[in-house]
Amino acid sequence: MANNNRFKKVMSSTDILVVAFGAMIGWGWVVSSGRWIQNAGTIGTVIGFFIGGVMIYFVGMTYAELTPAMPNVGGEHVFSHKAFGPTGSFICTWALILSYIGVVCFEAVSLPTIIQYIFPSFSQGYMYSVVGADVYATGVATSTIFTIGIIILNIMGIKAASIFQTILTGVIAAVGVILVVASAISGSLDNLQGQVIIGDGIGSIKNILSVAVVAPFFLFGFDVIPQVAEEINIPLKKIARILLFSIICAVTFYGLVVFAVGYAMNTEDIALAMGGSGLVTASAMEKVFNSTIMAKVLILGGLCGVITSWNSFVIGGSRAIFSMAESKMIPRRFTKLHPKYKTPTNALLLIGGLSSVAPFFGRTMLIWISDAASFACCLAYLMVALSFLVLRKKYPDMKRPYKVNHYRVVGVIASVLSGLMVALYLIPGSGATLTFEEIIIVGGWTLLGVFFYTMCKKRYGDKFGKIHYGELY
């Protein structure tokens, strides 16, 4: 990995900010706000996202130091390798790839659902049902077409994908601002009665934590930045600041949107919307403008969020796969770069193929995939936080363009919080315990990882897991 010119350095400050922010702002702010408010209350949800945001920010600080210190493709793959060697690196990156692919599949399955809200007669050509979720030919075809488009765009180069990302992220931000401003003008504090914080005592804390524990799934995406470190063309220290700023932007966006919904709609309004389309955020937009057209405008913003998240995780996932293949942890064919655009072609095609298959399993897969991906993401974050602490001790003189103050405090808090999130998915009765189906997904992915680890270690011998760090660090 000593050659840092394999990828084109074309990404600007704006490019990496919108890639990270666009990854974190998907469809959840449209489809999940009502459920969060009913579970934890408006302020309870904001507090829950703040708690999740604090965890993400502490983890983000470890990323902020490590990314400019080791600016190679693969990011976490390199961090964990330098700290723990090939096995630790394999576990970290393999978990991260599951989280990326999980989000990509989540967005592929979400897309037809969103279009259905805009065009009620969209679903045609009933095929079959999966755990109560109907699968239609139009939905599968549309997801496939979008998948092909996103993969082609990414093969054509990171700059093209970044420009596309910037346009759509601008639409999301504009729609969000319109909702917040309109709610502030037309809403009322009276609407918060009965839905400030749901529950009393321990019950309220548990409800808030139920939001906090899912917040990382809706906030992860900043970690795409280290995946494309070799393609960024700005001072290394600036990368760290943009990474942390993207987290602040995402937490603020979710908090403002949730508060705007609660400020615009009372408990009866939210219950009615949940019993109807379920898109409470869109219903809030409709109420403050007294216009069904504005509800569709907000849903269109959510559609843009799906595509930006989809695009970002295709970028991140393909680079993570490339980095594992380059260090001979998975088959070498995934190291192939496009001769002109310098993009990891085979890795992109693999992710495209998986996201094309996902819509065939129906909407029930959304919950399973999101929880399995969130668990995998928290595990990867734990590995990075621990890598941060280990590298400070093992390599105190390593060049660090951005250096975190009080690193022990930051590293320990990041490790404890991300470790707690991992534990909550495994402890029965925590409110976030993985279901049987989700355990099957995680277990299957683990077995596939064991297969690749064993096969590649046998095939490549001493070359397995080798990374040449180069002269930068």
C-alpha cells in the first residue's frame, strides 16, 4: 500500500462533507420520527439522539486522529491492522463491510416503498409475499434500475459520484430547513403536551435508551471518509475537522426535524398519521402548509436521502472490500481498478449485485438488515476506538497531523460507549436484542468470514494480511 497514487486525488472539502452527511441522512428522518416520538416523546427522542450522537462523536474523534495519520484506502482496515495485526484487522473490516452492505440493501428495499407514497398506484405485478410483506415486479425493477445507475456512476469516478451527492444533499437540507422554519411559525408548545418524554422513572430512561441505541445506525456514515482517504485532495488536518463537523450536522438535523414534528403535531395527530401512511414527518409538513403537495415534497427529500446514503455506502463498501483483497484477506480479484477512472470495479459490481437481490426479500428485511448492520457498525467502532488507544501507546511518535487532546479519556469513553452498544444487542431484554432472524444474518456473515479467513490464509501463507504502510507513517 506504499503507492498512494493508485486512486485519483480529486475530492474537495465539500465533496467529503456531503458524502459523510449524505450517508448519515437517509430515509429514517421521514419514516421513523413518529415511532421515535411515540416511544420516547419529542424531547426524549432528541435526548436519545444526543446520547447516540455523543457516542458517535467520541468515536469520531478517534477517527479524526487516525484518518490523517494513516491516509490510505480502507481506513479502519489499516488502523486496526497496525494496532492488532491481520486477525484484528479482518474482524474490524469484515464487520464494517456488513454494515455498509446492510445499509445499501436497506436503501434498495426502501426505494419502492418511498415511490409508493408519492405514486399510490406504483406497486404493480404482485409476485409473492415474504413474512407478510408483498413483493411487486415494479418495485424490484425500479430498485434494479437505480442500482445499475449508482454503480455505473461510481465506476465513472469518485468525483462524478460526489457531484451527484452534492446536488441531492442540497435538496435534503433545503427540505429540512423548510419544515423546521414552517413548524416554528405554525406550530405550538401546546402540541408537546403528553409527548415531551414518554414514561416515568426507569421507564422513561429505558424509552430514551431505546432511541439512543438505534441512533448509531442513523448516524454512521462519517466513517466513509477514511475509506476514500487516498482520493481526498485537501490538507490532512482539515480532513479531521470536516469529519467531526459532519457528525455535528447530522445530529443537529435529526434533532431539529424531530422537534419540528412534535411542535407541529399533537399526540392525536401523530397517532392518526401512524395509523395511516406512517410518514409522520410528511404529515407534519402537510399540516404546517395545509398542502398535500408539500407532503410529497418532503417525501421527495426523503427519496434524495435514500439515494445519498445508498451512494455513500457503495463508495465506502467498495473501498473496504478493495483494501481486504489487497492485503490478501479475500480473493484478489476485488483489487481490480478501472484502467481509466481508477475505481474498484469488481468490488462495486459485487455490492451492486447484492443490492439488486435485496428487494426480492420484501420490506420485512428492512428491520433485520438495519439491526444487523447497526450491530456490525458498533463492533467496528469498538475496534477502531481500541486501535486508537493501542497506537498511542505502541507508536507515540507516529506523525499525527491532527492530535486529540486527553487521548486516554477520549479513547476510553469511545471504547466503553461503543462496547456498551455492542452489548445491548446481545443482552436479552435490553430493548435492542438481536432477533433470531438478525442473529442468522450476523451468524451467516461470521461463518462466511471464517471461510475466507481460513481459505486465504492457506492460499497466501505469509503474505496473508500484509500491508506496506509506506513512508507517511
